Amino acid sequence: MTKSKRPTFIFDLDGVITKTETHHFEAWKETGAFLNYQITPENNEALKGVSRNDSLKKIISWSGKEVSSPVFDRLLKEKNDRYLASLSSLSEDDIMDGVHEFILEAKANNHQIVLYSSSKNAKMILTKLNIIALFDAIVDGNDVTNSKPHPEGFELAALLSNTVPQNCVVFEDSSSGILAANQIGMTTIGIGDAKSLSMASRIYENFKEISLNDF
Ligand code: B16
Ligand code: MG
């Protein structure tokens, strides 16, 4: 495998490119209510980057309830239906501050731009945000068996961009994502709340604070 000269940038989606993690939270709250369990902001933090399936398993275990397999599948579908309905008016106005500009500048400076999101809705969201064409490779929840904090998706992102993990820089808002990328020696940049991202190599509040010269 050849090493690209410039680091390859691997972007998370929910919470890094757009604020859809608040939509996930709202959609899961109703699932919690069905299980007589109130999902807390701390719970939501632990769900960031975690697949839909694994998120529901966590919520069921927090609730102390048990559900049959058909109910499990129904809860997953209903949550996703609510989530998708809440995104009906998503547009490029919902790209987080500074991200679009950073990606355009990075591309102009020959960095590869890759997405790795646990979301099975990632391509639809990137299309609505009107930025899907900017990505050299996309890995999403449909491409992996093991979601974050397992490194499988990051390994695939490195493979598709023909970059060694040590030359990949990952932008993530979730501790599960930081943990996954750290495991295979990628540089991790935490975006958002410093408390939950302490394992990242560096932490920024948002992309307006980040300069391409930092890499
Ligand atoms: P979906 P990311 C993750 O996206 C979200 O952080 C997480 O809350 C969600 O459960 C997961 O995608 C699956 O999403 O239900 O759309 O397939 O942060 O890895 O971009
Ligand atoms: Mg995220």
C-alpha cells in the first residue's frame, strides 16, 4: 500500500458535518417512553456513533425490560421513520459552521476526503446537504458488520483511500469513534464537548477553529 503524501481526512457525519445527533436523540426519546424509560443527555452521549441496532440494545438494557424479536424490529423501524420525518427539510443550510469551507480548501490542497459514518442513512443525508460529490470514498453503516467502537469502518476507509492508518486524520464527535480510530493508530480530532472526547489527540469546538495548517 502506498502512503499518500498529504494526510487523508476521514469525517464522521452526525455531529461533525451536521447536527443530526439531536434528531436521533428526539427520535429515541419516544422509544424510551414506550419502554417506560427516560433517555438522559448522558445516555445520548453514549449512543453517539453507535449503530441503530446496538443503540436499541443499549436502551432496552437501561430500561431493564425485555422485548421480543418482532417488537425489537418494530421499534427500530418506528425510530427510523420518526428520524427520517424530522429530516424532511434538511438542506445545505444545515452543514455545521466551517465544515464546507474546510473540505473545499483541503481538496484544493490534495487531501483525500473520506466519510465514515455508522448511519445507514448517510448517503441520503449527504445528498440533501448537497456535498456528496466532494467525497473520494464513503463508508457507512451498510458497509460494516461491527460498528464503532470497533475499528472495521476506519480500516475500510483507509483501504479505500489507499492510505496507511498512521496517515489518516479522523474528525469525530463520539467517544466510540475516537476509541475505534485510536486503536489502529489514526490521529483523532474530537469535535465538540471536551469532557467526552478526552481520548482524542486534539479537541476543537468546531471547524471555525481548525486551520489546514494544523495538519
Ligand atoms: P442510522 P455517525 C451515527 O452516525 C449516529 O451518531 C448514531 O446516533 C446513530 O445511531 C448511528 O449513526 C446510526 O444511524 O440510524 O441513521 O443508521 O455519528 O457515525 O455519523
Ligand atoms: Mg457522530
